[in-house]
Amino acid sequence: MRHILKLHVRKRALLASLLIFNMLMATRVILSRSVHPLLLKRTPFPHFAPKHLPKSQSCPLWSSSFSFCLSLHKSATTNPSPSSRPCSSLSATAMASSASVDEALEANPLLQDFDFPPFDVVDAKHVRPGIRALLKKLEGDLEELERTVEPTWPKLVVPLEKIIDRLSVVWGLVNHLKSVKDSSELRSAIEEVQPEKVKFQLRLGQSKPIYNAFKAIRESPDWQTLTEARKRIVESQIKEAVLSGVSLEDDKRDNFNKIEQELERLSHKFEENVLDATKKFEKLVTDKNEIEGLPATALGMAAQTALSKGHENATAENGPWIITLDGPSFLSVMQHARNRSLREEIYRAYVTRASSGDLDNTAIIDSILKHRLEKAKLLNYNNYAEVSMATKMATVAKAEELLEKLRSASWNAAVQDMEDLKNFSKSKDAPEADDLIHWDTSFWSERLRESKFDINEEELRPYFSLPKVMDGLFNLANMLFGINIEPADGLAPVWNNDVRFYRIKDSSGSPIAYFYFDPYTRPSEKKGGAWMDEVLARSHVLSRDGASARLPVAHMVCNQTPPVGNKPSLMTFREVETVFHEFGHALQHMLTKQDEGLVAGIRGIEWDAVELPSQFMENWCYHRDTLMSIAKHYETGETLPEETYKKLLAARTFRAGSLSLRQIRFASVDLKLHTDYIPGGSESIFDVDQRVCEQTQVIPPLPEDRFLCGFSHIFAGGYAAGYYSYKWAEVLSADAFSAFEDAGLDNSKAVKETGHKFRETILALGGGKAPLEVFVEFRGREPSPEPLLRHNGLVATASA
């Protein structure tokens, strides 16, 4: 995703009652930023890391109801009644074994009562027993709920939220570790218990007592007295129950459940193949002439990679160097390597990832699409896209209409972009000028950008050190939303020493949220891309004291270049945008004022509206005061020259047509595969992609392009028949930012007032109100695509 999903980020509507869980747990690519042309990654900075924390410090986040109580089980096994005692010859052995199991479960960190998840101590060995014990407990809770359920909030939604939240938090912990601290042991453990987790999800989602109770609430005389948020919960639970197969009977339900199990397995396998294929590729370079043009930061990173692979004397100056398909490494080659054959080799490797051998995702994709179509038919939909749109703002027709409007507005500009590259490369006597191909466009685009705007992204890095960027971002959040963000390292356990932990306070000084920030790339164990996801959601039901709500906790994950030597992490401007993007997601989760846990923060928001805050925040990277506050040379403290800022602003629309078409390609092929494509038919998935590219790419993709085999967003994330959401939300976010433009970006009083209104609507209301209504409440009217086209410099093209 210049990506994220995450992310990740990753979801399928497995069941009504786990609407939230499914949206947020299946993969962590979710809420991940849409990636630069070809990939999905980002990165951050040097910092203090807490020591090993066996148990987090107390903090008013958790409901005591979360505590996993084993007392009944323990007393039953350690003090059996006379009538239940086995033969005396077996008693001692059996009891010792049972006691040993009890002790292991009691010590399992997944089953502890914790304020913050024990990321530092959870290991693969805890997953099987921990998840199974949790599922057993939740199964009992579900049975009790079904026995006692009544169509009232205390007797239905309160116990249901506790079940959903407990599984969401614990499975989220495990799944998050798989994304940031992957290992074969952890994978194996998750794969083994995953079917059991899905089985419980399906059992919960297809519960007729719960489904009937929600319908009874909707049909009761008290319906009109419910708050808007509660009505949204009821309506969404009913809709999701139907989408989860609650109305299916016997063989159809069995078939539906088998499909869901298989889809879960396939999506995890797809993502693992992408990660393994990315890790598998390494190119060792010993001749510096081969990598001429690579900037110092890229050389340092390549040498560090070589060091980590056993080349003990590797240095940035003399090598050897190892090039990988990890984001920062891949992009540095595509944008800066003068060696055209090297660019070709790396490009071909990237667009054919996970498309051959044991890691080939081709058959997995076809199987995923086949099962999704079967699922749609069982639910009486024509195709899977209709299933996806059932819980979104858009319809298939509306999504296609928007994509076509944006495509037609972008096409001529993209054609001109390519002509400009050809003419420029010809003026530089490039032998490939008349035959520019995919591995040339990024390289010559950077050279043209440098020539046209006198901007070199690598030369800008010293002005964007991660600590300064974060300080500026936090100051912006204070100015716009009246919050204060402070380090809280040591308060919560973390999964890596590079992870930072922060506390957010309101203007009165009271804590209102917390978040983790994992900035740097770790190719050997960490999934690529950039994403945000919830750790804990705000909830009154899960309050410790029964008065104040449990506070929300989020995590932000990036994959940017780590510090090299004594230098802090120095960022490209694109990486700065990415941090702002993910922080926008986190703000919507953390600044919610919604106390209904099932629709608090990012929960319950229609998928095609969820990118609004993230893309909105990116606009502030071009706001003069904001940019100047973060752009300080890491050695001299010198502020970015005013002339350079103006060039950055002018370069904002550089190749906007081409970049827009790339996203439209991704969104269009996603919709085509989930509407028109017939799995196993005469047309392959790659034929569909080639057909889409005829209308969305000025240079057709290579015949051997297998980009789809790495398209995790739609095959292992939450964006199946939903990638259009990036463009849909881009319209919303650009229009939202235009409210600040209308108020006057130089008018600090007006900006603060507009920021307060944004916080009280877009960020505060969560999924408790329909997103279109929330937008209208903020903007005073329905959204318009004009601000987006204007920001991208495409207004004239669109008018023509």
C-alpha cells in the first residue's frame, strides 16, 4: 500500500457478532497506506527502550471481567469429589498431570489479567494451549448467553461485547506478533489453532438466539428510544449475521462453514508466501560500479544487510552490498541505480514474487476467488463484490462510476507524463529514450523531478530526522485537536527494543489513549508495509471501575530505514507522508468519544470511509508552518530553505496522472476479479489484469507480470472488492481538508476552530453514526470530487 493495510491492517465478514473482530483481526495489513507505485513499506527512530517487563504496571484500561478465571477448572481437578475419583493406583499420576496442566495454563501470558498485552513474553509455545483454553471459556460464555438471552442491552449486547472483545484482544496480540516478529514456530502454532478459532467465530456468528434477540430489539416499541449508536449496532449485527450464514440450513450451512475455514487458511498461506518470497531474494554485489547512483543511505543499508548475512567486513564505501526486495532497498534501486540491467533484474524479481515454485500464489488466488464466488451464491448474491458492498457506503455501480471519472480525468495527464520522460531522457542522450519500460520510469522520473524542481529526495533526508518529524506531528495534533502526546516508555511491554510507547492527554491533563510505534524495517521477521490497528478499543462495558470507559490503545507500524551508524533515521518525504497517514488512522481510534465498544474508534466504520482521517493528515505535510516545524537539519538545526519548500509544493502534482492511474488499476482489477471473472474459465487472472491495464496503464505490463501474486490487500487483507476505498476516501479527505483551506490556513484561530469541529465529528463519532452523515455534519454538505482533482492538478483535464 504506498499501501496499508496493513494494516495489516485483513478481513472477511465471518460472522455477525464478530463484525468488529473480522474487520480487525484476519490480517494486520488493514488500515495500511496505499503503496508507492510498486510496493508497501515505511520506517522511523532512535529511542529509549524499556527493559523486560514480566507484568505491565497498573493502568485503568482493563475491565476485571477480562481476567481469565480458571478457578472452577482448578478446583474441579485438584479437589475431585469422592464420586469422581479414579482408581487409587492412577490417582496420583492423573492428579499430578492435571496439576501440571493447570499450572501451565495459569502461567500462560495469553490468559492473564493484564493492563497492556504482554508482547514481550508471549511465545509460540503459549499459542496452542492459550487459544484453546480461551476458546473453551468463551464457548461456555456463549452457551450461557444463549440460555439467558433477552432482547435487552444488558442481557444481549453487554455479554456479547465481552466475548467479542476478549477474543479480539488475545487473537489480535498473537496475530500482531506474527506480523512483526514472525517465526516458523509461531506460524505453525497459529495455523494449528486457526481452524478452531474460525469454528468458534462461525458458531457465534450463526447463533440464532442472538440473531433473533437483535431482531426483537429492532421490532420492539422501544426501538425509537435507542441512541443512534445503538441502532447502528443492532442493524449491523443483523446484517452481518445474514452475511455470516445465519439463515442457511443443514448442508448449505456446512458448506458455508467449510468455505470460511478454507478462505482463512488460504489468506494466511498467501501472505506467508509473499513474505517468504520477499525474504528469499538477495543479490550480492561486490563491484561498486554495478550500483553507481545509489545514495549513501542506500549503500549503508545494503552494507548493513550484508553484515547481517555474514559478510563481516562489509562497509558502505567498499561493500559488499546485498540488495533485497524489501521496500527501502527496492525503491532505492528503481529510483537511483544507473545500471539499467540491475534495475531490470530487481524489477522483474519484484513483479514476479510468489509466482513460482513452492511459493506460487497463482493457484491460491484462483481458489480464493472460487470460494468467494461460492460464498456469494450461497448468500443469494450474484458475485462477491455485492457481498463486500453490502457493508460499505458505495455500490458496485457507484464505485465503478467514481473510478471511471477519475480514470478519464487522469489519462491525458498520464500520457503527457510519459512524453515528458521520453523527451527528458532523450535530452540526456539515454540510449533507452525511445523504448522506456517499467524499470526506467522511476529512474527517469527522479531525474526529471530533480531537474524540473531542483529537488533530490535523498538530499532532503537530513532535514527529516524521525525525532523531529514526530515532534512536529505531535505539535500539529496539539494545535488542531487540543491533545498532548508524551513518551510513556516502560509503562507497557513491547515486542522489540525499537518500539516506542506514548500516552495521549486531553487539555485537562487526563490520559485518554495510548499507542505503540514500531518504526524500522526488519526484513527477517517483520511484514512489509505500513499499518495501524487497534490493541484495545474504548468501551464503557469493559471499564474497570464501572464509571469511566476503558481507554483505547493503538499500534502504528512502519518499515522505514533504521539509523545507520551514529545517524538517526533520516526519512524521505514519502516516508514523512506515511507516518502522518498512519497517525491519522490512530487518531480516529484514539480520539473517539463513543463509549459503545462495538462502534468505538475505527470499529463499525464502513470500509470505504475508514481512510478519510489518514489521507486527510497527509495534506498537512504540505502546510508551510507544519513542514517547517519538522524540516530541521539533523546536524546543524538549519530549517529547510523557503525556496525548497516552494519546490516541494510545486512538485506535489508531479506525475499525478500516472500515480492516480496506478491506484485505479489496482482498484479496477480488484472489482473485475470479484464481479466478472469466472474461476477456472478461459480467462486467467493475469488476462484480467492485462485487460484492465489497457485502460489504466500508458505502458502495458510485462506479459510475465505477476503483480497479483503479491497483492496482499485483496487476497490476505480487508480490501477484497474494496480497494476502490482508497480513491473513495481520497475524495472525502480532500474535501475535508478544503474546509481548512476555506477557513484560511494562515488564520490560526480559524484552523483551531475547524480542527475542533473535525475532532468532534470525524474523529469522535466512530462507527456510531453513518459516515455520510458524519461528513455532512462536519462539512455542511455532501462530498465533492473537485478538491481532490484540484489538489492533484487535474481540474483542467477533468473539465476538458
